[in-house]
Amino acid sequence: MIDDVFKALADPTRRRLLDELFEQDGQSLSALEERLPMSRFGVAKHLKVLEGAGLVTTRKRGREKLHFLNPVPIREVHDRWVSKYAEPWASALTELKRDLEKENQDD
């Protein structure tokens, strides 16, 4: 299961789809397709990989199929790898990265 999560997260398009669902959960394929520069078939293919990894769940509403972010597999990866080995270091580095990015935006 963790291998499927890493495989799904390895692709920038799939990460973007997860970001889109984080911003607005419960979107249809058509809504997600509008936000990406690719065909409906391409978006559907990426969503299938995300579903296979358990990162996206779906629910039918009438004729529409809505997609929802499932953060549990990401949390499981975090709990296994980040918190176990490097939580204090990872937190400090994440904060430093945010600070540096904010400084660059302010310039």
C-alpha cells in the first residue's frame, strides 16, 4: 500500500489533483479537467492511480461521480517515516523553507 502511495505522489499532475481536492473537496471529473492542461482521459487516468493508492475516494451523486481527498495514506507515510525518524528536524526545515519563500515573495 505504501508503495502505491509513493508511486501516486511521484507524479506532479497527481500532486496537483490532490492540491485541487484539498482546496475544494468533492469535485467532478469535469471540474478537475478544467484546471489542468490535459484531456479528460488523461485526468481520469491520474485519478484512477490516486484511487488505487487510496488517496482519493469517490461517491456518485446522480449522474456525477465526485472525487474526495483521503489524507489517511499520506498520514500513514508521515507517521512511519517522518515522525519516527526526523520530526524535529523536518519541522525546523519546513519552517525555514516557509520563511525563505516568504522573504523571496516580499522582495
